[in-house]
Amino acid sequence: MSPLRLDRLLGNRRGNVSMMYALVAPILVFGAGAAIDYGRAAQIHTKLNAAADAAALAALTPAMLQQDSSVAQAAALNMFNGLTQNLPGLTAGATQVTVNVTVGATPLTRNVEVSYSTSVNTIFAQVLHVSTLPVSGVSEASAQAPPNIDFYVLLDNSPSMALPATQAGITQMQNLTTKEITGGCAFACHQASTNANSDTEGNPCTDGTTPTLSAPPPSTTKGSDYCSTKHGTQIDNYQLARNNGITLRLDELNSGISTLLQTASTTSTSTTFATPPKYRFSIYSMDSLWSIGLTQLMALTSSYTSGWTTASGNFGVMEMYSNNNDCANSTCSSSTTTPGGDVATNYDDSLGKLSEASYIPNPGNGTNQPGDTAQEVLFIITDGTEDEESAGSRIQQAINDLGSAPGGNSNSTNWCTAIKNRGIKIAILYTDYLAVPTNSWYESWIAPIQSDIGPALQACATPGLFYDAGLDSSNLGADLVKLFNAASQSGYLTQ
């Protein structure tokens, strides 16, 4: 061949695409086939993981939590095999599954691990002598059987809890008290001494008669003829709210406790659990005046729904003799100034007593095993404002861990920490103040610290057991149920 023809042949590019395609085509075909095989294996892997998750959960149902570990293990195996036996694409006889059921940190806790390995048959990859693709996975879960619990409920019944539950109620209350020293009081305070009292000025007599004044406001000469003997005594703001059908935060709290107790009763009698949890409740009101202190409204009982029906009638707002004057006795027939001042929200008194084993014993694990005792949970429902007496001075502030308050508090014990260190859980429902900007006391003492209250209460509560009711206190029952469910949860799952 001549050199010229050789050069023409070598320089001719016609047909190159066909040659290249012929060389690359098998690779493309095998690549597409492999992608299909791997995609199919991934879909089957997802279904296997779902089966493993379902198997782990099958060992943690409420009924299984009451059974021996071997029974739960069998339930998990049956669940996995039932979900995978007809799964297309799996290599026959290749699936291996292992279920491990162990007890957790407490006798009530169960951990489950479901691990599997198998292979998926290939279609295209068999040309390359790859007949199967291996797949494996692990699912882990944990749950806790519902424990037996004794609940100790502390209700804040300080005067601030006598605020109306809604903004409309606050406005209505202010419109009914325009003659009082503040020009309209939203607080439905309960006072034993009312006649000639600037905090109840203008309130009707018990028979509905409008009182007469010795001099018109703003005169400080109140006289003694607000309500003469024939008209009865003058009503306080608490009764004024009652006479006008104004719902107070205290009322919502009272009915909310009924909802809480009914929920507990339903849970404890549910057939969901082979052995339902046992609950008991004891209820206290704060009544933290120096001369009265913590008041037990209902002793610890398993008959708590009927018990509260009777006891709730004794739950009301804390009574003062008059503004800034405590009651000297339970009948509030006289006042006392010892050790001094208005100490309407004394957390040191209430929490100090409840920290004692004579009030709340050391908790157990809450199982039904011989010798074990119930878990202990302290429920606190409060607006979180401390109002105490220390070294002759009045302390009003956002609570600092319910007892560890700065500024010379008479008792620096950190009650929340002391209680939790004993293994007792603390669950707190924070009932926020509604703003009362026309009230000088609110503006001077509450508004500046309001943003500090929630974080302080949350620091006191056991992690996960703090709930903020927000500015609407009209459904505290639902909030208490959420807190109850968190404190008595029947289980939790991971992965």
C-alpha cells in the first residue's frame, strides 16, 4: 500500500462512534442492571428495617411489659418473621434474626435489640456471578412499665391566685371596684376586716346595700358607717367576685384538680395493662402565713376522686385579716404582726415541711415486687412569686429555686435540690400572671420580675416535668393531665 493510502486510512474517523459504542455498551448494560439490583435491595432493606422496628415495639406493648422477658422475646421474633416471610426477593433460608431483651436501670425498664442479616437475590448482577447482595440492620427500643406512684399536690392559694382567669374577668373586676384606693382592683382578695378599709371601699354590704361614706373619696376619713349593723358587714373583693360570677384562677385550679384525679383513676383501672399502676394522692394548700402554715386538704388516699369531692369545699384563697396583716389564727378573728408583715407566699414553710420524710417518704421503684414501694412525685401548681418575711423586711421576688433566695432570705436551703436529691420527682405547672398595668403593686413588684419566674420554676422541676400554662388559665385541667402523663409515662422508645 502506498504511503498516501495508509495516511488516508489512518486519518479516516468514520465509524468511530459505532466502535466505541460496541466497546462501552456491555459496561452500560451491566451498570444499569447493577443499579436496578442495588435499588431493589435498598427497598427491601427499608422494609426489613421497618419489620425490625415493629418487632422491637411488639416486645414493649403494655401487656408485654407485664410478662417475662422470654415471652416478650418470642413476641418480637414472631412479629419479625410474620412481616418478612413473604417478602419477595429474599434469599431462601438466608435470614437470621436475633432478639435480646434486657432489664434497664430500674426493674420497670426493658430494653430490646432486634438485629438481622439476610441477602437479596440479584437479577442482572448474576451475569457477573454476583447472585446475592447482603443486607443487615439493628433496631433498638426501650420502654418503661407504668409505675405505682404516690402524688403529693401543693396548691398555691396565695392572694395572687385570686386574679380572674381571663383578661375579661380582670376588666370586670376593676370596673366593680373603682372606688378603691387603687382606682380599680383586679385581685379578689379575701379579708376578714372590711369596714372602713380602703382595699374594699365601695363594696356592697352583705344584703346588697351600697355603703355610705363619712366623706367622699379620695378622703382618708372612712368612718365606721360603711355598712351599719342592719345591713350586715361589708363584703370583700373575693365575695364581690363570687356575687358577680367571675371565674378566678383558683376556681380553674380547683376544677383542674378534679380532671387530674379522674385521669389518674381512668389510667389505674385501664385494661390496657395486665397489672394496672396504683396511684394515691395527697393534697395541700400553701396557706403559708406564719401563723397557719401548710394545710393538708386531703390525706394520702387511693380513693382520691371521692376524697377531693369532699375536700375541695375547703380549698379557697388564703385569707388575710386586712391588707398586709396576717391572720393570727385559723378563724382569722384577729391579726398578728409577728414576725411581721405580709408573708402571703412563703415557699420556705411549705417546701421545708414537704421535704421531710414524715410528709413524703423515700421513694421506691414503683414495682409490685415484694418489699418495693411507690415512686414519689411532688406536684406544684403556682405562679411562682415569693412573698416572705426576712429580718424584718418583706421579700417579693421571682422564686429562686423555691427557697434559695437572695436578699437575706430567712432560710437559704435549696428546697428543690434537697427534695430531688432524695429521689423525689418535682412536677410544676406554672400559672402565669395576667398583666394588671393599672395596679401599682403589680407594676412595682411583679412586672419587673415576671420574665424571671418561668426559668426559676423550670430549674426547680425535674427535667421534662415543667409545663407553662401561658396567660390563659381557663383550662388548667388539660395542662395538669399533660403533666401527669409526663410524670407517669408508660414508656418511651428510641430508634
